[in-house]
Amino acid sequence: MSESNSAERGNRDEEQVPGAKVIAQALKTQGVKYMFGVVGIPVTEIAFAAQELGIRYVGMRNEQAVDICAEELGNNVRPAVTLLGDINAVTKQLLEQFDRTPWQYPPESKWWKTLREKMKSNEAVTKELASKNSLPMNYFTVFYHVQEQLPKDCFVVSEGANTMDIGRTVLQNYLPRHRLDAGTFGTMGVGLGFAIAAAVVAKDRNPGQRVICVEGDSAFGFSGLEVETICRYNLPIVLLVVNNNGIYQGFNADTWKEMLKFGDATFVAPPLSLLPNAHYEQVMTAFGGKGYFVQTPEELQKCLSQSLADTTKPSLINIMIEPQATRKPQEFHWLTRSNI
């Protein structure tokens, strides 16, 4: 090879840019300000390159996959109309159409009348359940006392089975884009990731704004070690673990102890049961946050007040409820069955 060819090749090699840097530059060009990822090859190299360009990186411990699939349309309930496409593009098109032809559903229609009657009935049932003073507490009692102290501008994240479903009806949010949950499929393991993403933005744009992440004890188990991520970045998150010792329902400590007399837990313990009285708050304290274990409404009120007042570190309140507590009877079962 001639000296000139060798020099030309050497110049080309010097001009080569690492793939990670190309990806980071593309993200920067698109206005990306935050990156969330599970550290590993090739994420590590991309994360370093992104940070060099001023993009904030949050290293996670758990990853989830998301699919947009036409076959999923109508999986639970057959819809009258389906829309398939990028949510931003479709929403933009809908809003543009409404601007051209404004329309509002008639407020005095039969549908609205039926809906208002149902809302009133549900509110009465919820208030009755929330007013119960028996111990251990039920879901509605817990959420009633949480709702009393929720900041108006907080992000509400909820995850779980009964925890998420009941939380949607009791815990109120007052601003758009301030409620995050798993949607209609009840996907588990996304709650802490949602909370972390919301908290990073809140900490950057609105210092003092809090994220209230309400988890069932089973749901918390799916990505509970993200607590380390929360403490590593000192994020403004208050975690509430509503603990009934199981998935849907569990057992109290005495019943669990008696059950084990009949054999090994792998033979006699129902698959939906979890270890009674697990101290999840110690996961938070292990990484430097504040942890609380509560069993009464008074303890819940006090610990939540302290957690909201302390803006120096994240906290986790482990709330014990009746292991057999459940939601009010459901008239529609489309959320709990699949047409697959």
C-alpha cells in the first residue's frame, strides 16, 4: 500500500464516530432531555455519550416491553370504533377536527342521567366502606385518609390489582397528565418506573412537587429494588405499599402459622398468598430513605404527614390492611377476563 493511500485510510479512521455518540447526538437533536435505561451493553456507552451532551440519565434495575399491535384492539370489549396509529398523531387529528366542528354530548341525555345516578350510588357505597373503624383497615379506609392529605399538584401513580382499581375511584388528581397507572391490562412492574420518570421531571421543573406512588404488596415485589434508584437520585417520591399479605387476598400471621403445620409451604400455601407482615419499609431504610410501618388510621395520618413534610429524602409507608379485604362487588367483568 502506498504512503498516500495509507495516510488517506488513517484520516478516515480518525473521522469515524462511535455508534453510541451518533445515537446520543440523534436524541439530543430530537430534544430528548432524559434517558432511562437498564445499565449494560450497549446502554452504558450510549448513557456516557448522552451525559456528555447534557442529557440526564437515570439508571434503572428493571425493564419493560411495549407493543403497539392492531390485534389487541377489541381484546377485552368489542368497541364501536377503533383507532390505530401513533397516539400523538391521532390525538392531534381529533383535536383539529373538533376545532373545525365543535361538538358536545347533550348534557340532559339519558346516558348522562344514568351515569350521574351511578356516580351518586358509587359515592355512597365508597363513603360507607371508608367510614369503617374496624382493624385491620380496608382499602377504602386507607385511601380516604390518604386523599385527605394529597397535595393538589402531586403526581398519583398506582399499581396493583385491588389497589389500583380502588385507588382510581378514591384518589383524586386535579391536573391533566398527573395520574399514571397500568391502564386497562393491569400490567405489573411499571409503577416504580412511572414514579421515577415523573419525579425526575418534577424535581427539575417544579421543585417541591411530590410523586405519590401507591403500590399493592404484590405489585411492589415486581420492581421493588427500584427503591435503590429512587434513593440514589434522592427523588421526591412517597411510596405507599398497601399490604394485605397476598395477591388479591392473603392470610394473617396466625392463620399462616397454623397452615404450615399441615406441611411444607410449597404444598399447602395457596399460590396467591405472600409472607404475612412483610416489612417492605425496611427496603427503603436499607438505601437511606425513611420507612414507616403502620396499622391504624392514626398511624397512617401521622406518617403520611411526616413524609410529605420531609423533602430531604424519599419515604415508604408500609400499610397493613385486612388480608381478606376486597373491593365492592363488580357488575362488569371485562377487566378480569380475556377474549384470547
